[in-house]
Amino acid sequence: MKKNNKLWDERRLSHVAFQKGPNFCVVDVWNSEEELTDFAQNNLSPIFKKLGLNPAPPQIYPAHNYMGVKAEELISA
């Protein structure tokens, strides 16, 4: 994802997207639910509205541990 893209956000730690049948699934890791909510409201919602999409609300799960990009900066829950 290009950094100048409206879908890019430095606060997101990781992003995986895949298609399952006619649906898409996206798994993101964020530092906080508030950062995800801010990104969704200010970046995703306008794009979905413009495309006429009405996606299901996100399912949010707290992570117990994260090992990946910037992992040395994080603390396990």
C-alpha cells in the first residue's frame, strides 16, 4: 500500500485482506480501538459511501500478544 494512499495509516501495525467466496475479509492490528475508529470514520466511511458500499461493522478482538513490525515498541497484554 502506498503511503500517499488514503488507506495508508502509520498507526496500523499490520494489514491482511483476502477474498472468501463473494466476500472480503480484512484483518488489521492497531495500537488501540480509538485509532481504528478514527481511521474508519475519517478515511474508510467516505470511500464506502462514495462506492455505495455498506460493510458489516467490524468485529474487534483484543490481542494478547503481537510479534511483528514495531513489536519491540509494544508490551504484551
